[in-house]
Amino acid sequence: MPAPAPLPCLHCIERIVGAGVLDAGPMPALDDPEGERVSPDLPPVVDGHVHLFPDPVFEALWSWFELYGWPVRYPLKSPAVLDFLLSRGVEHVVGLHYAHKPGMARGLNRYMAALAVQEPRLTALATVLPGEEGAADVLREGFAMGLAGVKLHCHVQCFAPDDPVMAELYEVCVEYDRPMVIHAGREPRSPAYRVDTHAVSGADRVASVLEDHPRLKLCVPHLGADEFDEFARLMERHEGLWLDTTMMLAGYFPMEVPLAALRTDPSRVLYGSDFPNLPYAWDRELRALQDIRADWLEGLVGGNARRLYGIAAD
């Protein structure tokens, strides 16, 4: 197998520049080589951002990506997604999903709970559509099934983090001491979304949520793209804010990404891949992380996710 292509030095990366990365349409796939297994030089890996959906939802999602995002390199269904990562040395997976229309979340949550029963190395999260009838009850039911948190997506679900309909969902998360993963960064912006993502998302809106709900554990994926420095500053003021690295350290997007969040508090940043919806090799970001500071690495690739979700050693 050829050696993996070199990746950008993480310590040389400074700041995102330019317009929304999907404003001009879909981006290309990369034909970069992939590793057979997680590098033995890495500490135990927990992938904190893996998507799991029923087959028809996955197929619709991949069609959207093909038209508006990027070609999906790994069109694998949920059982195959888990087998792929776990057989390659990922020790544990955090499974995420989201409902894009009313009445969908209960079925998705039952699906995720069943997957978690079948695979103990999966920590599965719930979802709910903010503002739908009985949303708080849907979330409580998901937590009662054993789901370990909730995933929401401002761009897809068309809501703002500080919308009043969100208050009851934050309160349920605090009540059950479950984290919320919320795609509340402004990127990727695309005309294919039904909302202006820069209008409904962003650090200012998340700051308002954290001020109103100081006991909430809130994880923002993609290091808060594109407001990396702003989210790092929010971490300084709010101990409940966590970030994940998903797709931001792989050198794929035409942007420069800082390490400000890691310098602020490396104990609240976790690795995630976005598998299987990737346009490049599954281990590309893991290989990039080998360049990271050794004293950050253990928590970043696994330990921090275990603390956030209460995951015991496998």
C-alpha cells in the first residue's frame, strides 16, 4: 500500500478565509490513500461524530451531498459503518442523527437505541425537531431508552440556537444531565439549505444560550466553523461548551483553521470524523492528529469523548 499523502502541518494553520465553502456548488472527492488500521502511534480512539441512519434516510442524504456537497466515498449503511470503523481499530463510536421533518424523531430514536443494544461499542444519541408538537416528551423518551445525548442541526432543521422553542429542550438536557451536540457554526453555507446559515447560526447565538443555561453541556461540531476564534473565546467564559474537530483538520476545505480551542482548553475538544459522509480517506484526520502536541493527544482522540458521554473503557 502506498504511503499516505502528507498533510498540512497543524501548527502552521491560522485562520479561515473566503466565502461559504459550498456557495459555488459541490466540492470534489479526493483519491487519497487510506490506512488499513488506526496508527499504533495513537492513543485509543473514540470517534465522536459518526452518522447512523435507516437506509432510506442515508440514501436521500447521499443524493443531497452528491448534488450540493461532495461525493460520499463510503456509502455504507449503519451496520457496515460500525463494522468498518471498529474493525480498523476505532475502539468506540458516538452515533449521531437528526430529524428533518415533524413526526420523524421517535422512529429514528428507536432505530438508534436498537443499534446500541446490538453493538456495545456504540454510544447512540437521540434527536428531535425543535418546535414540533411534544418535542420535550420526544427527547425524554429518547433519554429513557438509554440514548446518551441529543444531536441537532441548525442548517438542516431550520432553527436558531437561541430560538424560544429551544428552551424546553435545553431544560430536558440539564434535567437528565445529557449533552447536546448542535451544529451551530455558520459553515458550510449553501444555497441548497432552506435558511441562511449565517443568519441562524453563530457564536453570538450560542453565547446567549450558554448564558441562559449555565448547567448545559453543549458540543459544537467542526470547531465552530467558521468562527473559530470566537468559539475559542466562548470556551474561556463557559465551562459547558465543548467543540469537536470534525473535518476541520484534514486539509480538505480551502480554509485555514486555528488551534485556538485546543490552546484554550484541550480537555473540551474531541475528535470526530463525520464518517461515512466523507470525500476523502476515513483516517485522514487521524493521520493529521499525529502532528498534534503529545499532551493534548490522549484526550483529543478518545479521553474527552469518554468524559463528555460517560463512556466506560471497552
